[in-house]
Amino acid sequence: MKQMDWERLISSKRLGMEDIDSRHRDDRSDFLRDYDRLIFSAPFRRLQNKTQVFPLPGSVFVHNRLTHSLEVACVGRSLGNNVARQILQERPLLKSFNLDEIGNIVSAACLAHDMGNPPFGHSGEKAISAYFTDGKGASLRKYFIDNPCQWTDIINFEGNANAFRLLAHQFLGRRKGGFAMTYSTLAAIVKYPYSSILANGKHKFGFFESEAPLFEKIADELGIIRLSKPGEPLHFVRYPLVYLVEAADDICYLLMDIEDAHKLKLLSTVETKSLMLDFLSDEDKEHAKGIIRMIGDSNEQVSYLRSKLIGLLIDECKRVFLENEKDILEGRFNGSLIEHISDRPKKEYIKCYKLSVERIYQSKDVLEVELAGFRIISTLLDLMIEAVLYPEREYSKLLINRVSSQYEINANDIYTRILAVLDYISGMTDVYALDIYRKIKGTTLPNV
């Protein structure tokens, strides 16, 4: 059975700088440098004004994409460090292959995992796809008769694939600059390592056709097992550290959404504490209740329980990863780590997820944001796609001239121009998208 090797999987080689001698002026590892580059980048800063679940801003502070990403990065670092420590205890020689950097790689990938998401949460992704399947954009299919892979990219817009594009795209062809991330960090953000045409519109995918050669290059360098044959759409098994990034995200988004729902009084204190306590064994539950009795503030009680559950789920996911390491390295492990945790926490995790769908994600405030976001993004797409289709028109020139030169809005082929529009719109914050929408619609004017 073919197996991936830790000796190849951790690589500090940087995309676009393979032949450049990168000399460090400090003691940071290459993977810590990845983390720092992301923290100081403009796309990461913009996450502070992108909806996670609840409307922004509000009188009660809840999570946005930036705070969520920072928290996921913290959990990912702990999970990665715990896994690396255990592997190195059993196989200390692997330290010479940077196995002790797993926590830093996972943490950096966690920071980047939402950077490709458009404004207004998941409704933004839905609005982009719907424009090309049900809206005016459906008429563009005639341009892609000879390249169905490109068309499936467009009609199934995917934030995960867009994150990889954001970090890697500028190193295609003559375009230089950008993040220059390490191969391992880039591989760790691709949760679905196959082309959009293999997803059949039912599943997520990991990269657009425009970046497929870059992912192939990274995967071959790291020794990731390839499932597709030459000439077929690309399909690889998951890079092992993806499981840790995904687990950190799974742990955070559910527990943080429940905590936010409690602050917004969508869930009562009694209900929230009961949900969280049920994760624990009888002995741990009694101990936690004792601690809670010493904490007066209800929000602080919930915060304590949330931190306790994060520790529990980190331990569970570490155990699942280590027990299934061989299957993971052979590309035979199915599902996420969270799906394989022990019966009790798994049962409670599923219960909390179902409750979140019914009581949180379908709440009035959340749905109103999704409706507004759908309308705003659809309108911006309608105008910008028409502008790149007919750039000679005067109104098109006005729209195109406001787009930064970093976007390939004037490219020769329609696929690249459409992706440039999606780059531009998906990079907007909620507030900026709303502002542009109002100005284009004429409901507000600059400096008025």
C-alpha cells in the first residue's frame, strides 16, 4: 500500500521562491513566518468586518471572521503541537524533518482558512453560485462549452478554493508577488483536494482550474498520493495536516456559535450550561458544576465551560489522529476527526449542531443578513459581469476603473475576467460591499 512519508510532507519550500536563497534575520522558522505574513496582510485584516454567523456590528460583541480565525489558529496550534509531541516521543528521528513544526503549520493554515470567503457569510457563496445558475449569469455557459471544468468552477463558487487562489494565484505565469507561503501551509488549507468537476455540484472542492497546476506542483513535491490518472481532472488524497485544521475549525465554530447565541439570548443560560455539561463524564461534570458555583456571571460560566470543552475535544481529536495515522498516511481515512471521537462527546456534538441549525442559523437576525447579502452581491455581480463582457461601454469603463490593478479585470479570456470579478467582490467586507451597492444604486453619494 502506497503511503505518504513525514520526511517529505513537511517542506519549507516557498511557492514562487523555489530558487531564491531566503536568509532569515531572526530565529523564526519558515512556518512562523507564514503565520506572521498572514497576520499583517490586508486580506486577513478585512476579516474583522466579515460576518461569521450573526449580524455585524451589534450592541453585543459576537464573533466575526477575524476573531473566529484567530481562535481556530490557537486551537489548531495546540492540537498540532500535541500530535507532534506524541509522534516525536515514539519516533524522535523525525525531528530532523521538522515534525516539531506541525503546530505552527496548522496554526498558519487555520488563520488562512476563511480568507477566501465573500462578505455576508455563506449566503455570499450561495449568491455567487446562484447568479450563474439561476440568474443572468446562466447565459454565459455558451463561452465554456469546450471547458466544462471552468464552468463548474464558476457555478459552484467555493470559499475554500478561493482561499488557495488568494494565497497562490499571483505566482502563475509572469505575475509575481503576494504571500509566497510554504508548500506545507498551502497544502494544509486545501480540505477538498480535487477539481470542481469531480464534486458534481454536491460537494465542495479545493482549487479552481486556474490554480490546478500550482496545487499539482505542491502535491507532487510533498508526496501526496494522487488518485487521478494522467489527463483526468486532478484528484489527490488529503494532506494529513488538513485533518487537524478541519478539526480546529469544527471545534471552534460550534462552541463559539453557542456562546454567541447565549450572549444574544437566543439560548437561555440554563439551556446553554446543560448542553455543555452533557459533553462531560459524570465525574468531570460534578467538578465543573463546583467551579461554576464559584463564578457569579452567567457569561463567564459559559466561557469556562466552553474552554473546558475545547480541551476535551482537542484531546479526542488528537487521539483519533494518532490511532488512525497509518490510514491517514495511506489516504484511506474517511470523514473528519470529529466524526470519530468517543460516543458521548460525539452524541452531544451532533445534538448541539442540530440545535444550532434550528435555533441559531435559522434565527431572524441571521436570515435577514443572508437576504440582504444575497441581494447586494447579486446586484454587484450583475453590474460587474456586464462591465467585463462589454468593456467598451461608458458605464462599464466607470465600473472597471474603480477596480484595483491587482485584479486581472482586463484579461483576454472570459474565464479570467470573471474570476477577477469574483476576486474583487469576495475580497470586500460586509460594510464596503454595502457602501458600493448604495453608491452604484444611487441611494447615497460620496461625501454626502
